[in-house]
Amino acid sequence: MKAVISTGGKQYYVSEGSVIYVEKLGLEEGSKVEFKDVLMLDDKVGTPYLDNVVVKGEVVKNGKQKKVIVYKYNAKKKYRKKQGHRQPYTKVEIKEIKVK
């Protein structure tokens, strides 16, 4: 089975056994997570979400992505600002797609 889930303002195309990187969920490693916002299951499309469908997964890891450098300047004004950002993420392994 394949499904499209929504979490963190983004959509992910998943199947059983797939690994996805989502926005930080604030859960510890090894804990279970359920995604109830399922947009599509195989060929069935919800409006906006499907009822009675749950995607279950397990948190594998929490971490931060590579650093992105943000550099701002104004020409001819002696204004320079350099800043770095590392976006936190949660690595989730999809265990089961369940239809109630």
C-alpha cells in the first residue's frame, strides 16, 4: 500500500518500510507516531483527508540538517551580516498503513 500523508506543512509519499525526514516532532527515539492526516491511499482520494486510515511509524533519530549560510548586505552602506541556520528534523520509519 502507498499513501500520501501531511505533516509539518508538507506532503510525503510513503509506503511500508520507507524512511522519511519530517519537521521536528519533539518525540524521543524509539517512540511510536501516528499520522492521521492521510490525503490519498493507493487510488482513493480524500476531501481533504481520508477517514479511517492511519499511518503508523517509529522515530529513528532526531537531528539537524547541514548548515545554510544566510548573508545580507547593503551595497555602499558598510552593512554586512552573516548568519547560519541548521533546520531540526525527525527521521521516521513507516511501519504500517492501516485501514480501520
